[in-house]
Amino acid sequence: MHIEFARREDGGSLATIDRPDGVRLLLTSYDRANSVPHDLAHFVAERDLGLRRGLWGSIADGALFDSVQFIAGKRRHDDAARSRAVRRANADELALVEVLVGAVCRGLPMADAAAAREIGRAWSSVRDSPCPFPPDRRTAAVNELRRLGLLFGQLDASATLALDWPTAPASRTGGRRRRR
């Protein structure tokens, strides 16, 4: 799935998404000016930590969200039902990635070891199992978000940051949910 992130005049971001089924979507994000777009943070955290059932994997599989607008292509007759089914099947990982994306973002100003610990703490706040991502993988995600955030920040009004979502099959995230 091909994605192009662009800056909005009001400080937010847009992501034009070309799904494998030929559908083109527009994802609108209302970010603070001069910050890394939240949806770009999702992309990096999910891709680099191997989470395939979060926001981007769900969109690739046909999920629609309130911030996603259909632009072009042939819609499936059952796209609303398909979206609900994907979101229901991926609900646990969708919730998990919100926690992990927050930790990756909090890690941006930190040294590598501190950023890795932050992601490990975030995992432990929602799972009973040890964090499955080794520290070097956690810091790689933070460093990649730093790099892409800088590139995004340098975009002019007509430029985009083009990225491709992996087409690997969806994977389940290990670990049991923490009981509350």
C-alpha cells in the first residue's frame, strides 16, 4: 500500500492512501503545528515494531475510520461491513498501538536507552508478558520517526513524503492483555 504524507496549511497533515485493491483514500490528521504527524508516528511504530493489525494494517485490509475519506476507485458493495469486521478483528492491536505510538513519540527527545525503556514500560502497562521487541528494535523505531519527522518538517506546500506499507500478512501480537 502506497502512502503520501503532505503538510496542511493549518499545521495538520494529509495522507493519500493507495490500497492494494485500487481504492484511493484520504486520511486527515489534526496535528499541532511543528510536530510529527500522529499518523506518520503510527506508520513508523507499527511498521518498525512489526504490528500489522494497527491503523495502517487495518486500512490496508479494508477498515475505514472517521478521519478517512474515499477519493477514487471501485468501492466494494460490502465496504461498511468489511470495515466493521476488520476493526472488530483488530480491536486489541488497534488499542495496543495507540499506547506504543505514544511511547515512541515520548521517546523522541530521549537518549536511545531511555526511549527503549519508555516503549517497554508502555508495553507492560497493557500486557502481562515481557515486551517482545528487543531494545535495539525499539530505538530503531524512535530513530526512524526522528528521521522521517525531520523530512516531513522540511516539506514545502507541494511536496509529499512517500512511504510504502508492507504487504506481509497480518500477524498477531503476543502476550496477554493486562487485567484491570
